[in-house]
Amino acid sequence: MNTSIRLLVTTALTTLAAATSAAPVTPATLEASFDAGISSADQMAWLKDFTSAPNHVGSAHDKVIADKTLAMFKEWGWDAHIEQFDVLYPTPISTTVEMVSPQRIVLGGQEPAIPEDSTSGNTKDALPPYVAFQGDGDVTAPLVYVNYGLPADYEALARRGVDVKGKIAIARYGAGWRGLKPKLAQEHGAIGCIIYSDPQQDGYGDGDVYPKGGARPAFGVQRGSVADMTTYPGDPTTPGVGSVPGMTGRLTREAATTILKIPTLPMSYGDATKLLAALAGPSAPDSFKGGLPIAYHVGGDDSVKVHLAVKSDWSLKPLYDVVAMLKGAKHPDEWVVRGNHHDGWVFGAADPLSGNVAMLSEAKALGQLVKSGWRPDRTIVYLSWDGEEPMLLGSTEYVETHAAELQAKAVVYINTDGNERGFYRAGGSHEYQHLANAVAADVTDPQSGGSIAARARAKLLADAYDGHGRGDEAAAAAAEGGGDLPIGALGSGSDYSSFLQHLGLPTLDIAFGGEGQSGGVYHSIYDSYDHFTRFDDPGLKYGAAMSKTVGRLVLRIADADTPPVRFGDFADTVAQYAKEVHKLADDRRAKDARLSRLTTAFTAASDPLDKVGPPEPVAPTPFIELAPLDNGIAKLSASAKAYDAAYTTHGANLAPATRARLNATLRDIDQLLLDPKGLPSRPWYKNLVYAPGKFTGYGAKTLPGVREAIEERRFADAAEYAGRTGTVLANYAARLDAATAIVTGR
Amino acid sequence: MNTSIRLLVTTALTTLAAATSAAPVTPATLEASFDAGISSADQMAWLKDFTSAPNHVGSAHDKVIADKTLAMFKEWGWDAHIEQFDVLYPTPISTTVEMVSPQRIVLGGQEPAIPEDSTSGNTKDALPPYVAFQGDGDVTAPLVYVNYGLPADYEALARRGVDVKGKIAIARYGAGWRGLKPKLAQEHGAIGCIIYSDPQQDGYGDGDVYPKGGARPAFGVQRGSVADMTTYPGDPTTPGVGSVPGMTGRLTREAATTILKIPTLPMSYGDATKLLAALAGPSAPDSFKGGLPIAYHVGGDDSVKVHLAVKSDWSLKPLYDVVAMLKGAKHPDEWVVRGNHHDGWVFGAADPLSGNVAMLSEAKALGQLVKSGWRPDRTIVYLSWDGEEPMLLGSTEYVETHAAELQAKAVVYINTDGNERGFYRAGGSHEYQHLANAVAADVTDPQSGGSIAARARAKLLADAYDGHGRGDEAAAAAAEGGGDLPIGALGSGSDYSSFLQHLGLPTLDIAFGGEGQSGGVYHSIYDSYDHFTRFDDPGLKYGAAMSKTVGRLVLRIADADTPPVRFGDFADTVAQYAKEVHKLADDRRAKDARLSRLTTAFTAASDPLDKVGPPEPVAPTPFIELAPLDNGIAKLSASAKAYDAAYTTHGANLAPATRARLNATLRDIDQLLLDPKGLPSRPWYKNLVYAPGKFTGYGAKTLPGVREAIEERRFADAAEYAGRTGTVLANYAARLDAATAIVTGR
């Protein structure tokens, strides 16, 4: 910590102590006192310091940040320590990508410094653009443009007579998670893969490019992890167990199924243009067309050949998770857990440090409350994760190490990650939907002066009217009716994953966004203090709003007699998911039937000069036995409504012993959503309501055992998981019935 | 006619004479004989000759084409003459467009010659890129990018605080008709207008650019007319009457409301990029973003200033319509009328000569049938129009001159225009929907070997399955059920307009398309024989298919005892339009109500750094008295079904006098769709079922008096025209009842 930061801490603390001594500590005054401890200036100072050097896993500055964080927590009165893990984390020794035909053009390499970005020249300790957990190799082959590189794109290519066998695939970022692109390329026989940022979504299509504006410049590259997250996150060589220093029994690199086998590199659109402009072969279908000023072709012939080579250092690297606790006065073994990671790809200003400094603000304000005499009822655990970027390493290894304790103690996990100017967004376990709305009603939006809830509602309504909303008429109707705004389901891409999907803990993920331009420098060297304070959250006003929002969640859950949940919201949401699954099956069945009738139409309609063949024949979607799922949902709905009604009537007046039994009954209820068998082909994922989609990645798939089985035509799995999902929901309902009996005393 | 053409004629004729002497002339053998007279080689030769020099109105080669066409008709045995009109047709004396700030860049001028296009250097007699009927002027002002320049775009600009008053608007082609763009710019106070071709829809976004491929090159410009077609087409100074040579009573140029008052020029995207890349001001909303590799801004500040000047020769120019007849043996005063124009913007290969040479093939084949002894029952009238491009001049002046005779004699008008490789498309009066399907079932598709109807059906089905069809599930369902494919409604943009919308004559418009790339050179100097035979219809095989299709329509109508119509198809279609109108009113009412409730959402949701204000308040859409329309449609449906059923039962066995009464009763029935008052604010358009949209132009608006009034919030007009439209439909139904009584003898 530097001097200026220490000064800020001392000043704020004094102010708070004066404020809190004036009145008794009610929840409202507690939150007001908490707010008084939140400072955008603090966050600016910490952000400037933490972004001053590259802070990826294994970097010197990553350790510096962990040590400084530890010192801050301690100074603020927390019981804190650093927990180290040793993880497989490959770093590039050399990266090579060049066009070798029709002419030789060397591409790739580090992104250039620009004068308007003061840290962009400070890349001595930075890694060059690469993707973690790709497979090293050295290949030269023809290039094929595979659009987003998702299954539908390979179908489109097959219908045009193009495949990637023995070739190098070039995919654009977007539509699905980064890691799916080389994984699917590999499965289709590609021997190498390039992933580039197309300017349509991520460049001038998004606005003026950096440094004039905040959008991605032609030479900006998106780094990232391509470990097969959808199979399991964490250290690829230690699935299911913690990578504690000195551990034995690691998988070999070859046996670790989440490590890619083919060399893969990311690329700027400045470089990609040179390759794509020279590609011949069939014309790209409309869905393949991006924002480059060229006629996109898919290649697959010898028009363009590329040399791609990556060589990595595959040694173990240390992770430094900072763990900090404020012990609960009444329920020390009930934990409210909250985390944000501190490692970035380079300087990591928006991702993750904007969220990290907001978390530190909360920690400082909580420490001040404690110093002023307050103690939480439940234990509060703050975690500054390391190694999120390479594959949620810090959180996953921590969760795998402490699984039993977390399942026995944790009430909720609250996550944040990068933050920026814009609109309040919450995702997570739907029994917390109302709380996520309630806290937002009490936090002032820095720009509009209304509440962040009111602004989020206004945005939903304005977008729905203008016809460019997220197309969610149900959400717009809820917004207009004044009801709670729906919160999203969580897939993956941040540290909540193992809590929610491996341990079955209730989870919330909070962010502001939609008005900043951090997407334009995502995972590049330009995700810097300069960019962040010019384009993403000037003055870190939304950093402070984030602290106030998450602080309220933490305080209200930590101090509640019984955690403030509404199971009816969960039941209604799951019922909506089941409706979607029914519709999916019905739509698929109708479409399959249509295809089976269209025997000659595709050939007759195809342009002989630009041939597109018929789709592959499919096994028609049968009627699927979804009754067990429907029965589980019916039980859940009835039980949830009964519990909520009972708690509304009796909840305020429970005898202490009764409440203790109730809390014990409900604390681990979400763990009933786990099935020990896990999801088909990915047993690490055990939650049958929420999962990252196998073919979306970050995007969630709800009721995944059933939904994905229908999508992927695993009809036996669909029937099996309709049963399994129905069972976990019925078990959940039975637990609610037990809770209702406790509340009503019957 | 050159020697090679004469030789082809003689050879084909001999072949046909031999063929037709072998069997009696049934409809099937007649059509087979007709087909034998159709020759792609003929069409190639004529196309090459006609495209050898610029052929716009007033050019020397335009007159040469008319004279050659006259000679061919005469040689083929037709009674033919040239009918001349003298029309106002401005041609540019000078065109100037240049950026004057932030730097001076001279733009515009003639498109460059390219070696791969053999006529592209032959521009001595060509006009430079311009738009006809713009208003001359010389202006220098800041530039504003107005997207497509349609009403929604001006609303989007207003919400961003930008207007065009005193400025020059730059609009991109697309979404609405060309002429709307400068008209609306002028109405919003702009003092000049530029219209450019954005590469997203019309450039590399569409494929490889010319000459590598067929798409529009960076230096290609779309000429066109910007006369206010939606008020009335034809000579702006002679609305409603024919511009016969020596006529008196013309409006002055100033009094002609369809002539624009502000200077306007078209532009290539190569030029437009230079202007748009330098524009500042608010970021363009997503709907404004095109395919240029820039961050689009809307300007409106002083970032870019443009000098725009046009000076024209406003003298009268001669038009040469070629009129040719084959007199009917039985019903000489019942005319089957068919036309295609022969004037282009420069060389006009695709537009219009590809359609024109197909028509000439039909004329030659019909002439051969006559020489072999056949005579049509009804008179066949072929028209090779001049002056379509500047504003449907040749057809409109002809129709206005001969209105009474056409209304007294014409049974149908069949139009074609440019043609290219692809899929059969028909539009027109829906009682001819079944005939348009029936002839297509009997014409072989040049590529697939099946019928053109089967291929059109296959395309509709394949596109619907692939999810990139025209989104018309009703059409796809009809296609899959094996029923007739729906034909489209006609708006404007070709010579059918005055027949359908001014005279109330049944009309069909026929084309092939969707696989050629004539759009890439539309109205540019590269719409050439070279482009056409490389990219649009190599070998003119679809030219021959067009001749065979239209020839069947002509023969079947000309020789039918009673023209082969199905009024049920018309009634069903109009009933569908009425449903759409109801839905439009309901959707508008709901949306207006939503807006009235959203008092603060837009302001709260707006990004303070990129402000977007609320929409203008609107007068809410009330419940509109649509009952008279619904009653008219109910009557029409019942009467149409009754007539079709009666004709199916009795039609084959009518006594000659009865049939004569029936035919006289039905021949002018579509004229009952006219209202003498015409449409609100545009009395020239009298058809209350079909019109070009005031804000779509080429695109049709059906039940326009009601539909557009709802769209434009003229609610009194909506109620009035629901009554008027109900009345014309009820009159139509009553006429059908009279026909049914004739058929059934009751």
C-alpha cells in the first residue's frame, strides 16, 4: 500500500466513526454507515497501482497484488491469509503465425505501444498474445474460414463441400465461447486454429477505435483460455481435487482431456484481413459475413496457406488466493462468501481489477463497521482469487480443496468480475431474485440520480419500446407491471462456477455494464487504467455503486434471521425453463418432420454455380417422456408457494430453536439440485438446473441434462435426465415441505 | 437488324413450319410450336447489338433500337408503328460534388472504364452519374448521414439532437425507394442530397466485386429517377394526360410537384467512404451502420462540408414507344397487352434489355405461329416502351393518351423488365394467381431440369427450412401443401403501374431472379453485355424461359373462352390484407399505449455521454371503424366462392351468347376497384387494393387508403377509406353475383 492510500483509509475511518456514534445501528443506518466507507477515490488509487505492471499468473506483479491485498485486509481488521496452489499454467516460449502462400507475410506478435496509453509500452514482463491450454505444435496447411466455429457453421461448410481435415481453421470471436472454437476445429480434423476479432462486433462496428474511442483497434488481440471449460474448469491435471503444493496424483498433460491437442493463436483483425482477403473457395454464407471490407470466402482450397507454431513452458506456477474473514457473532459456521479475482491477462484494468477494487472498498467499509463496534451475525468470507483467467484456477482449486467445509457452512456465494458504466445486472440462483431487486432499489445510480433498479427497469422498457431490447417480452412485461426484474441464469466464465455447479451453493453474480467500452480492449494490453478511466467508468463511480450494491447483499444476508429468499421465484423460473424445453422438443420434432419431407427441395433449389447441398439427414426427434420433469416442477411450485406463504405469515415470530431448525433445513437446500452422476459426459457439473452450455460456454443452459440432450439428439439421455431432474426437484420440494412444517409448527 | 439475326429468324421459321404442319393445333401443340420459336441465340445477338451504345432517352442509339424493333415486328408479321411522345427529361450539363472541409477532395464524375468490360470505355454518348428530376442548384453546407433517409431515420436523428436543416443529407441506397430519400431530406429542410451505394447490401457484402465477381465495385454508381413517383408517375408536367407532340397546357417545371427542389447526386461507396470516415457528431445507431470499415457517425456539425452542384438541360426529349398488334380472330376488341421497356440508363443489358429481348423472342415466335396459320382469338398487343427509367414515361404517357380505349378493350396487361438467372417470380392481380402457377408448371427450368414452378417451390421450402426465407410461413405452408404459390402484390418501379393503379386493369409482372448479380451493376455503366453474360444469365437460358412463360400467359388468355381467373384467390388474398390491417391498428394502439405510459424511462435509460432522447409523443391510435371494410370483404369472399363454384360446374358448357355476356360482365371488373377520388393526397392512384407505398415506393401497400392512413396517423382518412374500400369491394362482389347469375342462368 502506498502513502496516499493509507491516508484515504485513515480519513474515511475517522468520518465513519463520527457518523456511527450518533445513532443506534438499524439495518438502514448500518447501510448508510457502510456507504460512507465506500470511496471512488480509493478505487482509483488502487486501480492505478494494481494496473501498473502485467499481473498474469506467475508474474511478479501478481504476487505483489496478493501481498498488498493481504496487508490491506489485515489493516482493515480482517483475519486474512494467502492460500497458495501450484497449478499447471502454460506460458508461451514462442508464437509464430505467418501467411506462406500466396505470399509470405509475418503476422502476430505483441500488440504495439500507443502514446495515448501510458502502460502500453510497459510489456517487458507481459506475455505475447496467446491462448492458454492450446496444444503446442508447428503446422503449415491451407486455411479454412469457419465463421464462429460452432456446430451450425460446420454444417454450413459441409453443405458447401468444405471441411477442415488436415487444415488450419480460422474462426471469429463471438456467438459461442472462445474455447469451443479450437475444440470443435480439432474434433473436425483441423491441425491448427486461429481465432480473430472481427470488427463487426468488436472493432469499428462498435464505435471509434482506441485511442480515438474505446473500441478495439485493428492491432488489438483478445487473449484467453481455451481449456475445455465445459468438461471441467480448474487445473486440467487435477479434476475434482485441489492443486495444493506438493500434491501427488496429477494427470499427465496428455491425459488431461481439457487441454487442446492443436496449436492455436488469437489474432487481430488487422492481421486477419490479410489472410481472409486472399481466401478463395465457396462464397461465405450470409451468416459468415463480418465487418471487414472484403467479400468473405471460406477457402479450404490452396488459396491461402498458413504456418502456425506455438511452444510453451508447461511448468507449474504458483497461485495466490487471498482469504479474509470477519467472524460471525451469532452463527460463525454460516458463511456469506464473496469473491472477485485479481489476476489479469496483461494489466487487467477492467477485467478484473475494476471489480476487485470495488470488493476492496467493501472490505474496507466492513472493517470500519467492525472497528465502530458492529459484528455480523454470520461469518463473512472475502476471497481475492488468483488465476481466474487461465480457467477459473484459483476459485476451482480452492473449492475442490474446501468442498466439504463450504458445503457445510456456506449460505451463499456472491461474485463480481469486471465492471463498467451502465446498467445493473444480476444473475444467479432465483430464490435470491427478490433480494437482488430489493438492494438495487436502495442504491443510487451515479448518472441518473434515481435508483440503479429504476434505471435498469427504464432501460428494459425503453429498449423493448424501441425494438432493440433483448427480446424478452416477459421481462419487459414484468418491468412494466412493477414486479421484480428477472435475474439471469449463470453459465460460466467467472469464479461462481464451482460454487454453483459443483457444490450446489446459492450464487449471485453482479455487474454494471452496457455503457462502457471495456469490450473493445478485452484481454488486450490496452485494458489499462487510461482506457478504463476514459471510456469504461470515468471516476469509478460505478465502482462505488457496485460496492454499495454488493455490500447490501452481504450485510442483509449476513444479518438476516433467516436468509431472505423467495422460493416461489425459483419455482416460477424453473417452470418457465421447462416450458422452453417442451417447446424445444416440439419445434425440433416439427422441423425434423419437415426435413424428412423435403427430399429433393434442397438439390432443386441449389444454385449450380454456388452449390449448397441438403442438410445431413437426422434421426427425428421423438415424443420424449417429460412427465417426471413436469411432475417435479408441479411439486416444486406447490411446495414453494406453500413455504413462502407460511413464512410470510409466521416468519417474523419464530422461536429461536424453531428458527435454528428452519435455517439448518434451508441452508443446504440448493445442494439437492446436484446429482452425483453429474451431466452426461461431464460429471464434474452436478447441478441439474444450471450449467454452462456445452455449445455456448459462458452462456447458461438451464435444465441442461434434458435440454442439451434434446439439442444434441441424445434422446435416451433426455428421458433419463427428465427423470433425474424431476427427482431432484421433487426432493427440493420435499425439503421445502419440511421447512413449511417447521414454520407452521404442524 | 443485322445479317446474323435475319439468318436466325429464317432458320427457326422453317423449322417451325415443318413442326406445326404435322399435327392439329391443340393448346399443348400450340405451346410446343411456340417454344420452338424461342431462341437464346436470338436473344444473345439482339442483346449484344442493343447494348453496344448508350440507350437512354434522347440518345441516338435509343432511336436506333426503336427503329430496329419496329422493323423486326413488321418482318414477323405484326401490325406495328412507333408512337412518339415529347416529354420533359432533364439531362445533366454539369455535376459537381466535392468535400471542401476538412480538406478538398473532388468526387463524382463518370465511372471508369475497365479492360474486362468491353463497352465500359464507350461512354462518349453516355450521361454521367446523376438522378433524373432532381432540382438543380449549387450549395455548400455541412453533411449529415441520414441512413436510408426514411421517416424512422429522421426520428432517430431527432432523438440524437441532429437535423438536416440547411445541410446536405447523405443517404444510403436501400430499404425504401430512391426518390423518397431526397424528397424526405427536402421536407426536413436539407438543401442538397447525396445517395450512395453502401457495400453491405450492394458491394463486397454481396460477393466479389466486378470484374472479379459480379458485385458492385467501389467506383460503381447507381443512377435513377427521383421524380416523386408516389404522387404520380410519367411526365411531371402532364399529370393525367398524354405528352403527345405539340400538346399545350403543360405545367411549368416549378408547378410540377413531382420534381425535386434540391440538387441531388448519386455516389459510389469509394467516394462516400471519404466523406463518411471524416464525419463526427453522435455515433450512428446500429440501424445506420453499413459495410464500410469505419465507425459511422451522423455528423450534423461542421466536421465535413460538401459542395454539391447540378445544372441540367430541361428541354423536351422524344420518346419512341413501339406498338405492335396481332388482331384477334374472334374478339378483336378484347386485348391482351404485354410490354417491356427498351431504354436503359447507359447500356442497360440486364435492365431492361434482358427482358426486352425475351419479349422480342415471344413476338417472333407468335409471328411464326401466325405465318403457320394460327390466329389468336383475342387481339395481342406488344409494347416496347421508351423512357421507363426516368419515371415510367413511355408507358404512363401511352396509358394516359389511350385510357378510354384501354379501359374499354384491355383484358390484362403483362409486364416484364430486367431478368436474370434464378427463380420464377410473379406478382399482380390475384385472380390470375392460379394461371401464373399453371403456366410455370409447364415451363422447364434451364438448370434443374424440373419445372420452374417446382424449382420456385423447392426454393421456398429450402429457405423456410434453413431459416433464411422471406419469412412467409403462409407461403411455405402453401408450398408444402402443394397448393399454388402466392404471387406478390405490385407496387411500382416498372411499366405496369399505370395499367393497374390508374386504369384498374388486371396486371401480371413476371421475372426470374435470385442467382444472377445484375444488382451489382444496377443502373451503372457496367450493366453490360459482358457482365450479363458472365454473371447474370450466361447463354440467356433464363431469357428463353421467360419467353416461354410469358408466351403461355399470352396464349392462354388470348385463346381462352373466358379468361382463366379464380376470384377466390383474389378474395382470400384481400381478406389476408384486411387481417394485416387489423393487426397493424391493434399493434399500433398497444405500442402507443405503452409509449404513453413510458414518461421517464427514455430519459433515465439514456447514456449521458451519448444521449438519445425520448420519441416524439404521438396521438394514440384509436379504435378505427373497420366494419365497412370487413363487410365488403365478407361479401367479396362469399361472392367469389359462389362464382368460382358456378363456373367450375357450368363454365365449360355456356351458350355463345351467354359466354359473351359473361365475358363482357367480367372484362372490366377490376376497374371497380378504382375510386374516382383516388388515394389521399395522390388522386392519380385510384386503385384501393394495390398501390406503391408512399414510404416504400417500389414496395406495394395493399388496401393503401386504410393501411397508410393508420401508419401515418391520419385516422379520419382511415375511417373514410375503410368505407370507400368496403364499397369498391362490395361493388366487385355484386358484379361477381351478376356473373354468377349469368353462368347459372338464374
